[in-house]
Amino acid sequence: MSVVPDPIGCTRRLVSPKVDDMTSRSHIAMFSIAAHGHVNPSLEVIRELVARGHRVTYAIPPVFAGKVAEAGAEVKLWNSTLPSPDDDPQAWGTTLLDNVEPFLADAIQALPQLIEAYEGDEPDLVLHDITSYPARVLAHRWGVPAVSLSPNLVAWEGYEKEVAEPMWAEPKRTERGRAYYARFHAWLEENGVTLHPDDFVGRPARCLVLIPKALQPNADRVDEGVYSFVGACQGDRGAEGEWRRPAGAEKVALVSLGSSFTKQPDFYRECVRAFGELPGWHLVLQIGRHVDPADLGDVPENVEVRSWVPQLAILKEADLFVTHAGAGGSQEGLATATPMIAVPQAVDQFGNADMLQGLGVARRLDTEEATAEALRAAALALVDDPEVARRARDIQAQMAGEGGTRRAADLIEAELPVRQA
């Protein structure tokens, strides 16, 4: 058996991806935060691992316990201090330090809870979302392999110089920024981890990327010895509900800004104006929980307003997707070959919007540009362009070849240590 040193001090045993009797009942522990965009991409992978006979525990705050249990995992509850999925996005603040400090504070207070939850029940392998800092610490403490799951883009060769260093230059010069790094260093050292915080967060030893390679910037410079692109892991979404195209609807447009950045009543009114006046079109408008339908004014009969929708079911029927370009929505649009108007709201969505436009399957409109007239013009140009349809089908076929859920499970099993008979 060969052994590869792990950067945080433990070792990673390399085994065949074929699972035999000695590994078929392994204990795999999954860790994530309570956020739709981080939990949802993992669920089909968890379901597949359970179906293969593994015991999977999933450490998650209570708000996602039911969803995790439905995937077949045993729930290990812990309490988080992060804003909840239903909180206003403004709870995260506006600066880079506003965004990252809560993750470190949450990790520090979560670690003792997780140590207690797993006492006497240590896993054979740690599987974790990229936001779960305690997971890598626990893998180090237990001396077991760790595999990261990334639901969005990953670092490439040169990422630090091109992106991270310019982004962090000013915060690192402030007293607050220095205090953040000092606290992070101290926590890692206290737990025997010698990595720099930037490498700890952004450079896993092994990572499965749960997006299609087409959405990855500078994909040719990504180390595929560390990062494996498995594409969309969507599975059967029948439990989320069905949706059928209304009779007489020649074109269907879905508008959804995901689950977090939905407090946009002005934008929704522009969407109603854009599509409510288009003959033959039917609009499905997801407005989330922070907007009252009454705020939209008079809504035409061809506009269907909902607080939540079975997104994938609608996209399988839709002709156009107006999206915030989150990683999940972007790849669902690609997987269904649906042309998109990308209206990014935050973080990685701006880069995703540019990637989608560069692929030739979308148009980017920033929120302030997304007037009814601009939305309508972009929509008609996209759905009437045979080149857009061709490119969408080509990317859809490429994604299908990336392996999805089954390949993700194969790669996780390949990291399992072989037990002695």
C-alpha cells in the first residue's frame, strides 16, 4: 500500500476504487454549514454512498436535519452561530472581513460540540463542504483521510497572485485583519495544524468539484491530481414536486434568484413588465420569503408568482432561465440546456455570470441594467438564436460525461482506508 503525506500532518492511504468486503461498511462522516447552496449539492452523493452500504453520519445544524435524514444519513446535530438560511442577506455584512469572521468564530465554537458528538464514534473518512473548517481539524485529530466537496469554483495555479492577494491586501493591513489572522493561526496551532490559514481554507489535499468543468475559470491551470470535476450531482428531485407547462404557453421563462438574495421587489416588477406583456409567454416568478406578492402590483394571468419552486422540474420545461448565477442554478441551467439571463447578486455569481456569457449560452445583466426592456430584448435574442441552442446542447453532453453522483462516490471510496480482515 502506498501512503501520501497529508499537508496537515496525517496520512492518506491510496486504495483501489473498487469497494470490497473490508471497506463496504465504512463510516463516512460528512460536515457542512446550514446553507442551501452547500447542503443541497452533497445530498445525492450521500444518498449514493448509503445505497452502496456505507454508514454515513452528517453533522449539520437542526434546520437541515430533516433534509439530511431523508438522504439516508444519520444526523449529528450541532448548533451554529452563522446567520440562518431565512435571515436577510444583510446579516452577513458588506466587507470581506464581515463575510469571513463569522465562519472562523463559528468553527471555533463548533469544534467542541463535534468532538463530543463523535466521541467513541470516529469515522474512517471525513467528507466536508469547503466551508466546514472544523472537519479538517477533526480529520487531523483522528488521523483519517479528508475529502473536500466544493459546490463552486476552486483555486488554480496562480490564483493567489491573481485573485487572493489583491483581494486581501487592504484587509491584511488593518488591525482588524491582523487580529483575524492571529486568531485563525492560534486556533490551528492549538489543534496541531501547521498550515497557513489561507492554505487551510483554500488548498485541500483532496477535493471533488461539484460543478461542471465548463464553469471553472482557468480550468487548464487546475491541479487535477487534487481536484476532480464530477459535474452536477442532481439525482431524482421528484420529492420537490412536479410542474407542467400550461396549455397554450409557447414559451416559458423561470425567474429565480436562489434562496438568499431574493429581497428584490423592484427587479421582480421589471420581470413582470418584461414577460407579462409578451404574447405566448408564461412566466414563473420565484420571489422568496422576503417579498410580499402584493408589492408586485397587478400581475397578468400569464405570470405565476411563488415563494418557492421545484426549480429543476421547471427548467426541464422552460425556454429561458433568469438566474442570479449561483453555482447550483448555473449548472442546472446548463444540465437542462436552458438559455440564461444572468443577474448576479453577490460573491462568485459575478464570475459565474461572465463564464456563462463566455460559453455563449447566456447574457449578463447587472441588477441596475435589468429593466423590462433589457430583459425582454435579451430573452428574445437568446431563445431565437440557433447557435445558443447548439452550444447549450454541447455543454449538456459534456456534463453528462463528467460522471456526476456515481463518479463522486467512486472517488470517495477510493480514499477509504483498507481495513484489516
